[in-house]
Amino acid sequence: MGVQLKVINPSILPISSYLLVSNHISWLDIHAINAFKPIRFVAKSEVESWPIFGWMAKQLGTVFIQRGNSRNAAQVVNNMAHILQSDSICIFPEGTSTEGRSVKPFKTNLFESVVISKVPVYTVAIQYFDQNTGLYSEVAAFIGDMGLLESIAKILRHHHLRVDLTFIGPSEADPTFLSDRKWLALHSQEQISVILGPK
């Protein structure tokens, strides 16, 4: 789609498995992360029925979650904890996509998988820019009532889009904090907020 990929601090990621936490702007986020390094994702169950992208998600081993279903969420957390013993997983804990200029409060439930599995939490801040001007771009933002085809067409019309992935290492906080899903969620959210900064 002509989107340029820029990866910052990629060498901090370990060979062993980890939970990767990201802000969420667009369906394009998944493809940007996978263009750098393939990883499994947790996605809303509706994505499974999307044309082409739903098939791709299943091929990548995506874990689907039914939003608003607490019983399903508990099953997903246990499934994630099992997967994290051997494979890394990426989550978008805002629970929705945004324009990307700031980050919404993170939902904490999926962080329980880290408390169970004892793997580290790494963070990635996603940002989109115009390649020519260097200014922040909202072209990729998949928000409101926008449809998938409309979003694809919008991105294709703008041929100078760049996506930045900035990776941040895990906290070296006291182990007590590292076993608290609320603290882990807040810490990851704050790390991304620092990278996004004022636009």
C-alpha cells in the first residue's frame, strides 16, 4: 500500500516470548507490526468475519475475543497464558481505535495473562506521519462509522504515509508491581503517552 515502515529500538525485543502492548489507530497497525516481525494478536470476534483480513487473522493464529462477555474474556486470558509459554502475543488494550494523538486508558483484563504466565511486557507506540512534511497524519485512523473499504481507499489515495513503531522495554519495578495487572496496564499506557507527546 506504499506505506513506509520505520522501526525504533527493535533490538530490545527478546528471543523468548513476551506480551506486546500497543496503542491502536487502524487495522493497518497489525500489518505494520507483522511487516517487522510476525506475532499473534488478540482481536475482537467481528474481525474473524471480515473479508480477506479475517482469513489472514486466522492464519496468523489470532485469538478472538467477544467484547462484553466476561466468561469469554476469562477463557481468552487462560488461552493467552498458555500461548505465552511459547509464542508472543500483541494486544490493543484501549479496546478501540483512535486518531492516535493520545492514548485512551488501558483495559486491564488481558494483562492477567502475564500475571499467570510470568512473561515480560514490552510496549510499542504506533504513529503515522506524512513522509514529505514529517507532520503527524490521521489518514490511517480507523474511527467512527468508517468502513473497511473506505479506509483502504483513503490510505491508497495518500501515497506518502509512514508508520513508526517505537519499542519500549519492560519495567524493572518491584516484583509486587509486576504481578499487578492494573499497574502493568497503567505503566504501559504511560510509556506510550510519553512517546506520542504533544502534536
